[in-house]
Amino acid sequence: MHSNSMKAYVELENLSSRCRKVVMALEDLGVATDRKIKDHLKLPDMNNVRPRVTELIKLGIVIEDGEDICQETNRSVRLIRLAKPMTRQLEMF
């Protein structure tokens, strides 16, 4: 296994299950708002996503990547993406 893959695997292993789900959602979505992640994961509340995104930003796993207008609230919201690509092949280990 490549050293970068091993590092990414270790990072994911140390995350809570909800943080790992947010990371996997961002792998699928690319750049997304908190609401898009919530909808993608079929979670009932924005508070299931926002704290995890904040935690992932502090860890340097995701970064803010601009702004968008939320279709539901008509307010400016952050766009986030993975700071570096992670691959689903890590799930094999």
C-alpha cells in the first residue's frame, strides 16, 4: 500500500462514523453545501452535518471552497470539498 493511502486510511479510521460518512458523501458529491450532504446521507437535521463538517475542517480533511445560494433558504451558504482526494479503495482494508 502506498504511504499516502496508508495515511488517509489511518485518518479515516480515527474519525467518528458520522465524520466518515460526511467524507464519503463528499467523495460522491465533490463540492457540496451542508444541506446537500444532509440530503445525500438522508439525515433528518442539519445539526447532524454541521458539527461534523466543522470538525473535519479543523482536522484539515475538508476545506471551504466558495459560497452558493441555498435553494430552500435563499441565503448564502458555504461550499465544502475534500482537501485532498481519498479513494474508496481504502474500504477494502
